[in-house]
Amino acid sequence: MRPGSEAELADCVAGLTGPVAVRCGATRAPDAGDLPVLSAAGLSGITLYEPGALTLVAGAGTPMAEIEETLSAEGQMLAFEPMDHRHLTGRDGVPTIGGAVAVNASGPRRIQAGALRDSLLGVRFVDGQGRVIKNGGRVMKNVTGYDLVKLMAGSHGTLGVLSEVAIKVLPAPDARAVLLFNGLTDAEAVEALCAAMGSPFDVTGAAHLPAGVDGDPVTMIRIEGFEGSVALRAKALAAHLVRFGTPEVERDMGRTAAGWAFVRDLKGFTQADAAVWKISVRPSDGPKVGAALRAAQPDVGIVYDWSGGLVWAEWPDTGDLRVHLAGIPGHATLVRAGRGATGAVPRFAPEPAPVARLSEGLRAKFDPRGLFNPGLMTAHV
Amino acid sequence: MQMPEPSAGILARKAEIVAGLRDRLPADAVISDPAETRAYECDALTAYKCPPLAVVLPASTEEVAAVLAYCHAERVPVVPRGSGTSLAGGALPTADSVILGVARLNDVIETDYPNRIIRVQSGRTNLSVTGAVEADGFFYAPDPSSQLACAIAGNIAMNSGGAHCLKYGVTTNNLLGVTMVTMEGEVIELGGAHLDAPGYDLLGLICGSEGQLGVVTEATLRIIHKPQGARPILMGFDSNEVAGACVSDIIRAGVLPVAIEFMDRPCIRACEAFAKAGYPDVEALLIVEVEGAEAEIAEQLSKITEIARRHNPVELRESRSETESALIWKGRKAAFGAMGQINDYMCLDGTIPVTELPRVLGRIGELSKEYGLDVANVFHAGDGNMHPLILFDANADGQLETCERLGAEILKLCVEVGGCLTGEHGVGVEKRDLMMTQYSADDLEAQLAVKDVFDPRWLLNAAKVFPLDATANRRSAA
């Protein structure tokens, strides 16, 4: 099923007699299995773009590439630097804005500019009864009624099928500097990242690769803006972090963009059979996560982003990684199941009973017939 | 403005309910004497008043849970209250309700600079959050103009903004976690020092829900390092259109100022008479502030000045000292006080797409003439959040009603051009009956369904946000 308009989508949902896999570009979600696919990819196209108001409205199926090209032509960009999941999932589909919203796809800039949900101004979607619902709008400040926009971001298509989204965009930077520290331990690196984030120099990326492109540890700190300001802050930040060594400073726009895409898309993860987990913790707890995982599984691959608060693990094991993280507050999501996984490990962290009741209550209201991606976000599959 | 009839059954049981509350709280935490409950009869929307049945001032999450569990079991309505600074009537009681004030919950629980967070109890005031970290160079960014008095609990309930949102976002963008008590008295933790939700973004959902989904007792907030410096520039233009175009061009050029404030002629004149900030007598005035180290400020201001000059400003005044900066801000900061000197006023809060600014200001001018009441405009132009101030005389017969009708027309206009009814004050009781201009019945039903999940008996602040007739069945079934 691939409706070509919101009205067709609403009719399509109203006529459903059983569960469907809700997809857009199908580059991020797990395999649909036996379920018929309901795709929003046909709801494509930018319907409004006002550079002077930093606002863009597009159909859910609009390819990310189309949006990024349109913004780039006006010297603007998406604030949340969305990850392209194709390297991880091995899919050849086309990433779409609707898919990015459904998983709240937020890349390295999330630590400074917020997640996708922070840039999402409005949504239109079709609920499980085939009703078209709108929430939010296209203005930056809006507290009129409940914020269902946040609820829809990251709901993985389980509460409704997105038809249109409105997003706040940002000016793209003229210049960039990346401070590169070599050879730091995880603990030293995260300390340096936290020190950078706590400085007044407006850092827009703070990542650590225990195994960088050449296999050695590299710590990356990004500054962006106008040329004069970038040069000034890069120098001041290097001085601020002098106790961690003297960094190399990379200024080339192309090379720095490629370097951050390498972090964002986890190109350092090359074990196609391994599971990939996304672990969200207090940034200074990041190294504890890394140490606990290494102790349990020496072949684990680790990437630290968001100042240490996001730990990616390439986990050559089909078991539940969460058992090794007891006592560290936060949560872990299984983004890619490894080869041989039985489906017994829940993708999303089990919620405490009172919270799970609220989540189930919302699902029952928005999708009373249990049509959309059944079981995907429930803890116990 | 209508409020639901109080339940005669609850009113008749006042003594029993007060005793039940006293069983669960220290003696000084329950107020029931009508002379004392009067202090809670309204918030900053003072046109509407109603003393509550009783007031409770719990001092811990456990006490909040005990009160809510009791009220849930006894089916007593509860109205949560931060500091009572709502301009929308968010904390307005009904006669059969218990006001749950968080004023005694004001501790700092944890400050963590490497992770850039502070955890506070929710009754703490907005400004005192910054006060707890500013000696170490940090601040909490959302800055509603009531920040000296308003509580974090109320900021979360209304998703409060402020003048610096263009760069730093509003409350929801700076809130990482909460401890919340549901109406049933269950304590839940949402978020924390980490980023993003494990499942649905319930934290995002409760922020801005106007105290209808739960009572927040603790919050983890993002703190950030203060910029090295900040400096404003003042620009005067001879038309609103040109000033609006200038705002748009600044944003397009890739400069992201920390604030862009806009004042129109009626507002400029009133502020100038009151504050004597030396403002030029022009049609429209912009104050644009940028941040950073001195050289960065200079770089940004030179770009902004270059753009402004293309629009032939009548006046262009770049601050060269702390004193000059303070003077530029003096008039703007005195705007509400200046209006209060002249007259009673109603402050609106609609948001519009920035590109619609000239058209909306023109139409507001026409409506002002039509209704015979002056309107002064002062607002956050960068994000389109307007604050039209309608001047009226509360003692003159019928003027409040005329003012409310004009206000409704202006808000409808905001929605019509692609904006919304409220950008940062919330719906409360004030804009409740205009919700259908922005939302369809299905849109509202989806929101009501959320309340059904969190508060199935519709006891928590239930007469707010939605038109009363849209919620009547739910409230009476409860």
C-alpha cells in the first residue's frame, strides 16, 4: 500500500482489517516480516520553504537528499544532523524526513542544537481510526494545547502514520574547525569533551573514537560559525584544553564534513553480523559503559558521541547487552539485531510498570485496533 | 468567561476533606480558613477570581503523592500552582478544588558542571536556578519576563519561553528529566541526566500540558556556560514593513542573534515617556543582541549593520559600553510597566510566521480603530511571538468585554496567517474558548485522549485548555 495523498492514506488506514508494517524509505526499521507494508513514501514533496523564517514543511515521504539540497542552496541546513542508517542496516532505500522523524534521528550536533524533536514544529498524521490529526504548526513558539509533536517524534510509526512535518532549520556555518586529540584513554577523552562542552566556545560536536580511521584513539571537538569567530574560538578552546595535549586543528570543510559523517553513520562498524546498540547515559558515565562492555565482550566496538552521553556498541553477541549495564542510569536500544538473534531481546528498554501503563494507554487511544507496527515498542515482544 | 459549577457534594464535605488532608500533611501545610485561601483566588490574570476549597503546600514528593492519592480516591478536583504568575489563568481555582502549591519545594538537589545539568525541586524560581550556578559561570537559558517570581513547575506546565529563545529554545528544549506524580498518586521518573527517551517522549508530552497530566516535583535542567559577552544594537525604521524585512534578511544571512525585539510607535512613545531611554520617535524599532567574545560580537554586528543599512534605517545605534547597552534595553524592559502607567492592559501572546509581520501589524492597526482601543506592540520578532498590548479602562463600563473581543479577533488573525493562539503564556482559561479556531474536533479529540490516559477521572486542572463544552461529558462522567 502506497497512498499518494493524505486523504488516500486516511482511506487506506480506515479500510485496514489487520496489522501493517508502517514504513517510509525503509532504511531504518527492522524487516517487515510477514506484515503487509503501508508506505508513506508517496507523500513526497516540499510544500513550503521560507528561508527568512527558518521554516520548511514537507510530505513525510520527501527524500532527505531533496531537503538537504534545497536548504543548501539557501545556505541553510537541518539542525539535527540526521544519521543515515543505510551503512548499519545494509538497505538500499531512500532515507526520508518522515522516517527520520519516526526514529527521532539525531546526529552529533544533537549535543548543542538539540534532537530532531527539538526542531520539529508541527506534524500531520493519520491515527489508527483513519482520522487526520494535526498538532503544532509552523512557528517556533507554540504552546497551544498538548505537544503531540514530541510524542510522534521517535514513536516509530506505532501511534499514527505521518503525512506531513514542519521543521525549524538553521543557517549553515561558513567555517568549521575540528580539534583532534590523539591517543587519549576513554576516561581522559570524555573528560576533555565535557570540559569543551562546559566552555563558552559553543562546541557543536564532541565525539571520541577509541579506534579511529587508522585504528588509534582520536577525540574530535567541533566549532562552527563565521570565519573570524571560528578561528578565535578554536584557539581559545585549545588553550582551555591544554592539559589533554596539543590538538591538531583541521579546517578543511570537506574533510571535516567527512570525518563527522564517519562518526554519525558509524562507518567504523564493519562487523556485519554483530548487533548494534545505542546507549544513552549521563555523559561522564560513558567510559563506565565502555569498560563494562569490554569486560563482558573483548571484541565490542565502541563509539562515544554527545560528549560521552551516547555510546554506540558493535556487539558480537545475540544476548541482551543491558545485563552488563546494571547500576548505570540511562537506557539501551537495540538498533540492529545481530545474526542469529531470536527476537527474544526487546529492542526498546523495558519501562517501569507505571510508565509502561501510560505508553500502553496512549497506544490504545491512538491505535485502538493495534494496526501499526505491533509489538515494535513494547518491551516484551 | 465561564467556569464549571462547583460540585455541591464536595462543598458540603469541606470539613471532612480538610481533615483528610491534615491527616496526610503537617498542620501548617493545609490552609482552609477563607481569609487565608483568598490569597490563592487568582494568578496574574487578575480579572478572574475564585477562592479554592483548601490549599495544600507539601514539602516533598511523598507528600504530593499522598495528597493526590487522597484527592483521587475522594474525587476532589486539584489545581496545581507554581508561583501564581500565569497570565492565562492556569492556576485559577474552582470553589470545589484543592490548590496544590509547590512553593515549599525549592531545594537544589544536584549541580553537575561536567554534564551541564542542575536538578532542582520544582517550586524553585526560574531566576534562582541561574542564581545557583552563575558564580561558576553558568546559567539556565529560558527567561520568561516573570523570572524573578515564576516557578520551574509553572515553566514546565506552560513550556515557558522568554526573550532569548531564538538561540537557546524554550523550556522543553532545556528540560532533561522530571519526577512527576500522577493524579492517582503514583510517582514516575521521566528522563534524567541522559538524553532522549527510551520509549515515547512522555517528557516532551507533559511539558506544556498546563498541569493537567501530573504534578512535577523535581526537574533536571540543562545549564550552559555564559557567553563571554553580549551587545545590542538599536535600529529605527519608518515603517513596520521595512523593519520586518530587515529581521528576515538578518536571519537569512546566517546570523543567529540571541534576541531580536520589535516595538511599534505606540509602544516606543509609551516606553520613552516612562523610562527615558533616548529612543528615537520612529514607526518601528528593533533591538538586536549578539553574543560572544569581543571580536565575535564585532564580526556579527558588522554583518547586521550592513544588512540594516540596505533598509535605510532612520537610526542605527551600536552600543559601545555597558552603560549604552543598559540604556538600549531600558525602554524595552520597562514596556509592561510603562503600559501599566497609562492604563489597564491585556497582553496577548499569539505567534505568527515572521514573514507575515507587516500584514499582521497593519491589520491589528485597523482592528484597533474599529474597536476604539489602542494597541501597542512589543515582541520577540526573531521567533514571531507577538505581544500586542490592548489598552483599556477596567473601570469604564463594558471596556473589558470590548478588549476581550478585540483580543480574540487578533488571535484569530494570528491563526489565519499560519500561526497560533499562544507562543509562551499557555491557553489556561483565557484562550480556552478559541481552541476551535486552531484545531478541528479530531485534533482536539487526540489531545483529550491523552488526558484520558494520564487522568482518567479528569480531576487535575480540568476546566482549562479545552472548551468547556468539549470536555463536559468527560468531566461529569468522572
